[in-house]
Amino acid sequence: MTLIHDNFLLNNKTAIKLYQKVKDLPIYDFHCHLDPKEIYENNKYETITQLWLSGDHYKWRLMRAFGIDEAYITGDADDFEKFQAFMEMLPYAAMNPMYHWCALELNRYFNEDTDLDKVNIKKLYKTLNKKLAKSTHTPQSLIKASQVSVVCTTDDPCDDLKYHKLLSQDDNVTFKVCPTFRPDSYVLLNEQSFEEKVEKLDAVTDGTITDLNSYINALKARVYYFDRQGAKSSDQSFEKVPLMTATTEEAQAIYNQLAAGHAVSETEQYELAGYILTEISKVYHSLGWVVQFHLGPIRNNNTKMLNIAGTDSGFDSVGNQLNAKTLNAMLNHLELNDALSDTIIYPNNGNDHLMVQATAGNFSNSAHKVQLGAAWWFNDTKEGMERHLVDYATVGLLSKFVGMLTDSRSMISYTRHEYFRRILCNFIGEKIERGEIAFSNTTIEQMLKDICYNNAVKLFKIEGIKEV
């Protein structure tokens, strides 16, 4: 039997039946890092390396762990050499999610069932490239083939969103591509980034930035601009939770220190970030946006490799556990200032899942819902997703979970939704067969459809996207 088959990861009869209810649902990808320019231009990929290995720091980390030279990862080796190096490593990645993800991608997008430890790498490379030369494997074709209804990209506040506009005007594009406001580098300022961020904001807004208030007003103007272009959410990523303790005067003083070219302490950085975040969150709230927080990663730890390969190249780590008191304080502050929206929180450390979901329950009501997001980054493994489902359900309502996302830069990462759906159905199927829960067929089918698709439709409220 090949690795990928009809009942892959479905280890009980109930799971097999449940999966039939969700396997063909459309995909609502409410957080990813796809390039809207790449989607719009819709050019064919010259090689599988361009599609599969370019920009994928998940794969790069494994290649380094296998002892592969950087020339074959981010260096100047040719595309076949890079592909060959990766494929020689892949069989030894068993137990890492990449082993399953790659097998699924080869099967679903290229109809390749070759055993990963027996593959003729040169022949496979030629076969995959031949298929990529067809119109069925352009970016738009791959997204359509994945039954994607919504793609929410991740975008700099100063982006002109040119390609989002062009995509929205193209009748041949059957899925929505919506921008997401990603301001964390404009919120968590330091002496190295300050001047650049002010200059960029100044260049795309009408007013002149002279102080903290005008800086915040410029950021707010960009939120409104994104909203006019179809954005329905913001996304912020921080190593630590912003501090909500600074007064206006204290925040202005920290801002002035940065404007003068002086360094500020980490605490002052997070205090200023908390003040700026509060002010722009008031706009998020007024527009009915969903707010996403990715919290905890320690980034760019290897300075030597950062200088060689750049950011987002696989040198980030799981951070220490989040501080529950600080997270509660942030949400409480936003609530008191009419700045708390529907909110999804993704902790980088899997040990934080239970705490975050318990915290979310403190701030969920009829006005807004706060919830634990999908198992993220180092946690989107089979075992990580299973633990996440337990933590979500034990202190919350699993039926209201907004479900999976790709968080990917690859056009063929949509099999991660299939991966999640199989794990979810197996998880629920086991509970049913053990007699721990008793669902009618109608209830369980509705619950699974909601988690896999409908809850995202209801939460993000993108025009023209309906429940199934």
C-alpha cells in the first residue's frame, strides 16, 4: 500500500464516514503568505524547485538538519541539484509533517504515488517539470483545483495593493484574494527601524508625520485604505504581548526618544507598541474586522546565517510560554477602550494552547468572539493538531473553532487543509466509537462543516462568500 490512500490517517470506521462529509468542501484560507503579484501574473513555473522549494523555510530547516550544504538550500546550486538534495533527505523526514505534506502534494497535484525512499529523482524531476509546463499548473489553476474560495494574503501597511485590485477586476479569477493589514513592524518600533517606517508611511499618506499622534493617524489612514480594497482583517506578530500601561504622555516621550535617534528599552518598546495598537484597534473594531495575533516566536537567532540567507529563512525558534496575566491585561484594555474585535490568537509554543483558550473565554460574548487559532508553525503536526483540538475543546466549544489555514508561501500547500480535516475526523470518530460523545448524523455533519469552512465564512464576512 502506498503512503497516501483513501483512508490515510483515518483509523476507525466512523472517521472514514465522517471524512466523506467534508473532503470536498471549499477552502477558506484566511491567513497565508502567497504573493498576489504571482497569482495575478499567473506565469508557469519553470521547475518544481521554484514552486516547491523557493521560500519554504520548513523544508530548508530539514535540509540543514540532514547536513546539506547551504549552496543547495538558499545558495547558487542549480534547480535540479537543490531538488535532488531535498528528495534524498525526504525519506528520512518520517515523523516530521513535511513527510506527509510532500507525499500529499505529489499525489494531489501531480498524481505521483512513488514511494519516497525508492524514487528515481532525475525521472521524477523531469515528470514534474513537464506537468508544470501545462496550463493546469499555473498559480490560478492550482488554487482553483484546490477548491479555494478565499485567499487572504499578508501585506505591508504601505503596500499599494495594486495586484489585489487587478485580481478583483479579472473575471477569470473565480476566488477572492483579500489583503490583510500586517502592521507589527510599524507598531513595535526600535531605533533601527524608526526612520524607515516613518518615511514609508509619510510617502503614502497626505499628512506630514511630526509626532506620535500624526504617526498613528497615518497608520489609521492605511487601515481605511485597506478596508476600501476589501480587507477584512489585520494580523500582528510579536515575540511578547504588548504592554497596555503607557499614558499618552509616556508613549509620546518614548516616540520622541526614537525620533531623536536614541535607543529605548525593550519594556519601552512594548509599552509604545501597546499604545499604538490600542489606537489602531479602535479602527479595526469600528470596521468590524477580525484581528489575528501570532505570539511568541523568537526570530533571526543565527546572525551569521541571517546575513547569508536573510529573514524568514529558517532560523526562528519556539519562544518561552506567554504570560497569561499580560495577555488578559491586553484583551481587557482593548475591551475597556472599545477596541476589542473578533480575535484569533495563535501561540507559537504549544504549551500555551490551554492558557490562551481559557483566556479567550474571558472575553467572548455576543459582541465579539476571542478564540485560540489553529496549531501554528512548529505545532501544525499530526500530534500537535490532536493536542490542540483537546485543549480547544476542553475549555471551549470545538464546534465554534474557525479551523485551519495554510500560513504558507506555496501554491500547493492547500493539502494542509486535507491533512487537518482527516485528523479532525479521526479525532471525532475515535470519541464516538468509544462512546464518549453521541451525535446525531445531522449534528455531527453540521459541526464538521462549520469547523472546516462555515465558521470562517461567518467570522470574516467577506461579501459573496456563503456557507455550505
